[in-house]
Amino acid sequence: MAQVIDIETDSRSFFLGIEKVTTTLTLSETALDQFGINYNAAWSGIYSGSTAGGPITVSQNGSWRVHDSPAITVSVSNYSDDKSNHVVSMHVIINVDMVGVGTIYDKTLGGRYGIDTWKELAEAIRAARAQAG
């Protein structure tokens, strides 16, 4: 299924601009009322590389250590899932426990999910006809 809900990218520079990190998170509905985050991070400068993965299931606020050396922690706050309006949102911060680095991602992800466009179109037409009399 994996309906994409939102994609946000955060770019940061460290060590006087020598090292650059770009992190992209994609929030998706991975199954009915279940959400996951895919990640893609790339860094360049003295060290270069990239990593990608997911989906990491998210259903509440919390902090998770996702890498040991260096320690990388993902924190989710302000988690909200409005099931009646099919809207989910959360604030995500990613921290790298390395001198001179710290936060590499600090953005809010969110949007509508579970959208059945044909059903919504039919409901909108029905409502417009009812309103017209």
C-alpha cells in the first residue's frame, strides 16, 4: 500500500561548513492506520557517504537509538493521529552524538492519509446536490 503522506528534507553544515549532511524523511501510510518513516541521508566533505532504509514504524511520541557508533537518536514529539479527518502529524528531530555535529534533522511531517479520491469525489457531488436543493 505505502501511500506517501509527506516528504521533508533538512540540510545542515558542520565543522565551519566543511562537512554537509542532507537528510530526507518520507512519511507513509504502510498499512491501514499504520505509519512508517523511510530515511535517506547523504554526507560530504572530509567523509562522504550515504545511508537509506525504513520504513520505521511510528505510532506515538518517543525516542529511539537507531545507531551505536556514533550514537544516533530519533525523537518524535507532538504525535497526532486525527482518525476522523484522516490527518497524521509529528515533529522529528535526529541527533548525532558527535562533537561539532548534534542535530541533523528538525522538521514536522504530516498530512492526509487513507484518501479514496473516487469516494471523496462522490461525497462532494452528493453534498453539492443536497445543498443546491
